[in-house]
Amino acid sequence: MINKKDFLLNENIYFLNNGSYGVCPRSVFNKYQEWQRIIEFQPVEFFLKILLPELKKSRKLIGDFINCHHDDLILIRNATYAINLVIRSLDLKKNDEVLVSNHEYGACLNAWEFWQKEKGFKVKKVNIDLPLPGTSELINKIKSHISSQTKLIFFSHISSKTAQLFPVKEICKLAREHNTISVIDGAHAIGHCPLNIKEIDPDFYFSNIHKWLFAPKGTAFLYSRKALQTTVKPLITGWGWGSNREMRSGSDYIDSNQFYGTSDLSSFLSIAEALKFYRENRVADWQKRCNELVKYFIIEANKITGKESLYTEFPECLMMAVIEIPQKYSALELKNLLYDKYRIEVPVINWERKLLIRISIQVFNTEEEVEYLLKALKIIFD
């Protein structure tokens, strides 16, 4: 049975916020440190002989897990790195339009804003209310914003701010039908919900392996459609680029973006241990219980706050949700109150004039922790 003792978490905290950074099990963290010791034992041998084949093994494991070829993946630090890499690489010009939703992650929106100023393209926001409309209505809403200038559609698979599951397969299909590029922010997806890249068929897709799949911090991947891989330009040019490159995997796409100087890539090499933990502990079975706990929390919390659910129907795979709460406190005041007085770690979010609490349940969380949060909310909002 999985419990908090399998992790390094402070046992005095009610940690209901796996979604922000993820939590690494002790066994995976030990393997991560073991790889760090291997590097220091003989650094030259490690970088020249061991690293490349081990990175290929990690990419192969992730490729098999999400149903895509491992040569279409690069291992990177996080989703923020991925979106900057993609935006910098694309030939977006003045008058080109990029469609994004009002549910997107702040760092990604910052990246779009920064590169918009650099390149001159226009970011056009599609405002989508909660609860989300049905798939057909949602796709039609996005479609109504597409113009002859639209070059790219950017959406989250699972949104960070609002914890919503978007129909990314249909969004990517819509993009193809209008000859536009699809970029999907799957930061919360891998290890959280079933992820099949071949089925979704995006142009670009990235996800943080450290959030829900138990890898050490700073472990993510970027998938790029093969036809677009030659357009991906490295954010940092190093030994993986050019005719005199010293790091060769057989792929320009991988080499150019994987090797930019001496760096500790131990987290990437710990992916095998993270997947081992996921499979040996039958995490997929535990996730059904997590989903039920989240659904229970939504129902009971809305009774306390008197607010309506922000979900027409809660998806069967989600382990993360938001509730709307009365604006009795500011977001920061309420977050500090929950943490300082009740020792509860949850994010409180301002979104579209609503104040939200986001709960994310990982396999180590218990019914008692959820009940404790509900009890705290009842005291605060009574």
C-alpha cells in the first residue's frame, strides 16, 4: 500500500497540491542520487560513453508509454522551456495570429507575450467560460476565432489554473483542417490521464514527467511531428549542433536540443525508476480512488460555499479540480490562512473575477486529509 512514508514529504503538512511541482518517491530519488554519484565517479567516461545510450533508453521508455517513436522526443527541463523552444523556432511574422485560451498557464502566456514583442505576431485569446461547454460547442467556438491570419492554435490538455480536461484530439484535428500548427501544453497530462500521442496527432506536445509520473524535478519531454523537426532551433547552441558536433545520436533534432554544455541530466536517467514505481505499485488503479476523492470534495465543498460546480460532468481520469469560493479574503490571505493556521498546502487562484481553490490528489493522499480541508473551509466560510 502506498502512503506518505514512500515519499520525502513533511508529514506535518496536509499536502493537497501535487499539481504544482509533483512529488518524487524515495526509491526514485535514491536512483536519482545514484546517477549523480556515477557521474562524479568518472565524469569523462560518463559523458562520452554512458550518457547517450542511457538517454535513448529513457526516451524509448517514454515513447512506449505515450505511443510515439522515441526519436520524435527530446528530454528537456520543463514545460516553460518547451514552449519557448517552440515559439522561438516557428516562423511567425507580423500579422500572423496565434489562438490561445483564457485557461492557459501564466509562464506560457508570458512566453507568448515576450516572443510576440520580438516577432510581431498577434496573440488572440479565446474566452471560454466555466463549466466548459460540450466538445462540439467548444470546437465551434475556437473555429469562430480562426481567420486567414491564424497560423497556430495553443491549448492545454489539462489546464493548470482551472483544472479542466480539454478535447485536444479534436482541437488538433481542427488545426489540421485549417492548415494551422497545433501546440498542446500537456504539463499535467503524463501519468495523470491516458496519453496517446499517435491518437491526439499534434504538431507539438510537451509534458512534465515530474508532475504526475514521479520523476525528479526538472524532467519533461517535447514531442515534435517529424515533418517539423527540422524547424526546431536550439535555445542554446552547443556541442550537439554543427558539422563538428561531439555528441551524436543520429538525429539533428535530438542532438541540437539535448546537448548544450555540461549539465546534470540525472533526472532524465531516473525515468526508468519512476515508471517502475508507477507500474509496480499499480498507480493506475489507485488513480480511480483519487478521482473519487476529488469528486467527493467538489460536492461537499460546494455545499459549504453555496457555489455551483465548475464542472458539468467531472472527467473519470482527473485527479485535480477547482471550486469557486466566496471572496471573503484575497487569494494570498486565504492561502496563508490555510497554511499558517491549518497546515494545508493548496493553491488559491484568481481567475476571471472568480476566486478558486485547486485541489490535486496524488496516491499518497487520504480521505482524512480531504475531510480536514473541508472542515477548515467550513470554519472559514460559516
